[in-house]
Amino acid sequence: MMGYRVYVQLGCIAQGLLQHLAINHTAEVWRCFRSWLRTMNPAIQPSEEDRMVA
């Protein structure tokens, strides 16, 4: 039972840290993010197009 509690607590801590990064460091998170999302900025070339050109 102790292992289950530790697992859940670590999950909650990790989720809180991710929320902190998303709220307080939004610009830096998006600057470092190099994957595809439907809501991604259309001015930036998608990674699939990078591979097609290479």
C-alpha cells in the first residue's frame, strides 16, 4: 500500500510541476517544443515538412 501512495504522490507532484511550467514559463516551453500539434503556429514550418525537404 505504501508503494501505491508514493506512486500517486509523485504523479501529483509531477503534474503540479508541469502546470507550473505551462503557466509561468509559457514562451520558453513553446520555444523548446519541437513536435506537432493541431494548434501549432502556422508560421512555423512543421517537422514533417523539414524531413520531406531533407
